[in-house]
Amino acid sequence: MSSLNNYLSQSLNTIKKAHWYRQEKLITGLPSAVVSIEGRQLVNFASNDYLGLAGDSRLIQAGIEALKQYGTGSTGSRLLSGHRKLHQELEDAIASWKQVEKALVFSSGYSANIGTITSLVKQKDLILEDEYNHSSLKNGAKLSQAKKIQYKHGNIQDLSEKLAQNRHQYRHCLIVTDSVFSMDGDLCPLPELVAITEKFDCWLLIDEAHATGVMGKTGAGCLEHFGVKGDNIIQIGTLSKAIASLGGYVAGSKLLIDFLRNRCPTWIYTTALSPADTASALAAIKLIQKYPEMRTRLWQNINLFKEILTTLKIDFLPTESAIICVKEKTAKQALQWSLKLQEKGFFVPAIRPPTVPTSRLRFSIMATHEKRHFYDLQSYLGN
């Protein structure tokens, strides 16, 4: 065996012994609250499609029409041959929804985070990041070469103390956080974060990936949910969760977007988002704003599931979103429960280290789940 294969084999064996080994599950058919996996119909508690739009015929039709008009690919970067009218329409829709001046669409939320962070701050700057931030935020901070300091999860006092100790030594300071934490379901203390940026002259980058379409009166996200604004706020999110397509975005001032258009490598040096994905995302945003009852159904389902867990005396992590996590003591135990639930007809992923510090079952709630899905689950868990 070559040295490379020997290293890979040993590493995989270590992962398997720790019960951290992962493998894809083949899903067939349209995305839905019930999916087909290996020939079995399972209630889907593993999807980020919170509003159930990924299989919606209106989004599918929008994608088909874009394919016919613009073809399968954008053929180049936006600054070369890849810019289409659809891209501008989507960016205008996002900016209007978010109530900011401009938006910029990326090929993924991951590239939006990495590119924006590395464009804004450099070696002479400081980043304060929540310890539970998404991988894309953490990797963006690493790649920026700025001084990086973690603060305790959602802890404003710890953040304040670290700013007081360090802020004066650096040119610029960027505070980076998820708004809804993807593996816990809780919210960042956004009003307090906005206040602290003003006190210490910082910029705030907030990732709205799991909030867009879910939080706020119109589904615009946590800024709308909390009713806060600020000139130093940079909003980032994805088009692949509640918006049910693919891609990411940055939203903020006209100056911010113009700067990123000229300095952000993950936007400049990549092919533009495909026409079908762009059109589907645009259709989704219009539907989300037109039909608020989709979010109403989602929150009814969220509250119903939380009531069921409380009745069964099953502890779950504090949550104010569509993500509800039940802690397990070990990775092995989490994996065993996930497999047992799958046997009974429920697709619930086991989330294990190193993704999270402690293992858990992660339930993602959808607007298209039916009440019977929750009551069937309650019946099984109660036995």
C-alpha cells in the first residue's frame, strides 16, 4: 500500500471507531416532507427546505422557462460573459426584501461567506467570532489572515471583555455570527450585537442562512424579526434552504456591493449562478412574500413538535427556529437512535463530532409536514 493510501486507510479507521463515519443516503423522487430512501417511504426530518418549496411546480416551471430562454449554464463569470437579466432581478428582489440598497448573488452561501470575509479584513484587522459559527464563517476568518478570537457562544459579556482588551490594537474589527445556529436552532443576541458594534466601532457580518424565509414578519430574517438596523451590518445567506434553489447572497449598502464586485475573489473568479437556479430562487422569493400562510404553517408545526417533546419529557436544546435538536450522550447512541427511527419510518440525522461538540438528533421542521407525521412520531417515542 502506498504511503498516501496507508494514511487514508488509518484515518478512516479512526473515524469509524469513533462512530463519526458518514455516508450518503440515496433519495429518489421530488423533495418533500416524505421521501423515498432505499425503496422505503420515510417522513423527512432532515431537510433544510423549511417551506417545502423545492418540489413546488411553480419553482420547477420557472427553472424550465429559464432553461429554454438562457440555456443550461451562464458560461462565464459575471464580469465576463455570465451576467444575465435574471441575476439582476434576483438581486433587486433580495435587496428589496431585506430593505437594503443592494445585493450580490454568489454560486453558494459558502463562497459568499469566505469571499466577503477575506475581502473585508486583512492582517492588520481583528475578527471576533461566535464559537459555534458555521464552517464557512470559521474558514473565511482563517483565510483572511486577520487576528481571530472566539467568544463564548452567544455570550455578550465575554465578547465585550475581549473587545475591550483587543479592539484598540487593530485597524478594523469584524464581528461574525450566524443568526440562527444550524446545529442548535437558537438565535444570536442580535440587538445586543448591534449595540456593541456601535460602542466599539465594529462591523457586523451576520449569516442568515437558516433565518431567511423563516424568521420575521415577511420572512426576511432575524434583522426583521428583532426589528434592528445598522449601517455597519453585512447580511449573508443562502438560496438553498427555505428559498429552495442554489446559491448565496450578500446584502447591504451600495458601496459594500460595489466593493465586493471589484474585490471579492469568490465572486469575480467563478461562473455565475445558472439561469435555472436563479429563476427558481426568484420565484421562491415572490411566493414567500405573497403567501405568508406558508410560514404560519411552519410555525404551527414547530410549536406542535416542541409541545410533543415537552409532553414526552424529552429534553431538547433551546430553540427559536425550525431546527430542534435532542441531545444524545455519545456518537454511538445518536447513530443507533437515528437507525431505529429510520426503521420506524422517520428520517432523522445523527449529528456527531467534529461537526458539533456533543452528539444529537437534529429534527428540521417543514411547513409541508402533516400533523399525523408528528403524532405518529409521538406514538413511537412514547412507547
